[in-house]
Amino acid sequence: MNDLSAPLVEPRESLDSADAMERRLRWIGATRYHSLHPFHRMLHGGQLTRGQVQAWALNRYCYQSIIPIKDAVVMSRFRDRMIRLEWRHRIEDHDGFFDSEGGIERWLKLTDGLGLDRAYVESLAGALPATRFATEAYVHFVREKSPLEAIASSLTELFAPNLHEERIAGMLKHYDFIHPGIMTYFQRRLDQAPRDAQFALAYVRDHATTPEARQAVCDALIFKTNVLWVQLDALHHAYVNGNVPPGAFRPDGM
């Protein structure tokens, strides 16, 4: 097997093997993942106001809330019971159980801690139009594309743990209104995301058996990075540049 830890430069090789595909996937993550977005750098570097952090958390809830819906759609694409069993824990991770919290509840603890009304957050009434369009496009993608592409679109999880570590450290360091008790979503994902990513990566390596299928896998990951990136574009346009659209959340003083 080739060295997948080599420096990440744009791969120009043909997608004639699973290793070549994985190199391309890791290059996509290194160059397109939303950790590179200026808004994230502002968020993690302490350059946002409380109201801007509220806007980020509220809009990100719109995305968080569709993840188990998206995963239910992915699961419905497979006749293979073992794949459904493997994928099902993703829904449980986010929705939780009747007697235990999941990722959505943990995210609501974050928005609670930031002083946002929970019913308002859950209503999605204040979410930016671009956020709504992007998250709905993600659900549409996994419903309409092939099952292989549906799984491939989740591969951004390969790059999530580093982002979560940076977020936890940066936000706790720079914002006096952030404390560890409201950051449990990110702490839990440090364990969950690598497990999910490894399954998805193994699946696409095994099932993308032609150059065309491998290209489809790479394109699915690019689509997903675009879904994440455009949400930050919208946040920056609205809450940094001051172009809040009608009906969207408007922090105090803006």
C-alpha cells in the first residue's frame, strides 16, 4: 500500500486504485474543508462578538438538525441489513434515546448557554436562507445520488476531529461566555467522528471499483465541502459584513 501520510499536493494521477482515490480525497479535505474559511478563523481566534457567536450556533443548529434525517435517508438506500445496522448508530448519536441525550441535545445546550431561546432555535425561524437551502440540498443529494455517493458525502468526518480540537481550545480560551459544560457536543464528536469516517472510507475503497466510480466519490466529497463552506459564506456576509436578510436572527446591537 502506498504511503498515504506523504505531503498533500494536488494529485494528478489517474484514479486507477483505491489508494489513488484516497490521496485525492485527503487533498480535497486539505484544500476545501471549511476549517479554512475566514469565519472559522475569526470564531476560533476570539474575533467575534457574542452576537456573532450566537448567529453561528443558531445557524449551525439548522445543519445539526438535519443530520439524522439525512442519515435515515442514507440507511433507506441499502438492502444490506449489516450496512443499515452500522449506519443506524449515527442516527442514535444525534437523536439520542428517550433516556439519554444525543448530539442535537448537546448542541441545544450550547445555544442555551449562549442565551438563545430554545424554542426559537428549534423553530429554525431565524436561520439564514442560504443555510436552509444548503442543508436541504444535502438531504436531496443523499436521496437522489447513488448509495455510494451518499456514503461518500459523509467523508468530511475524516477532517472533523482536528477542527473540533481547535474549536474547543480556541473558544474556551478567547470567550468568557463559553465554558466547558456547553462544549460537550464537540468533545463527544472527537470519538464518534473517527469511527464513522473509517467505516465510510473503507466502504468507498471497497465499492468504488472503477475510475468513474472513484471520481463520483471525490465529487461527492467536494459537494459536501461546498455545503459546509457556503454556510460560513452566508454567516460572514450577514454578521461580519452586516447584510442580515429580512427575517433572519439579528443580534442585539446589529
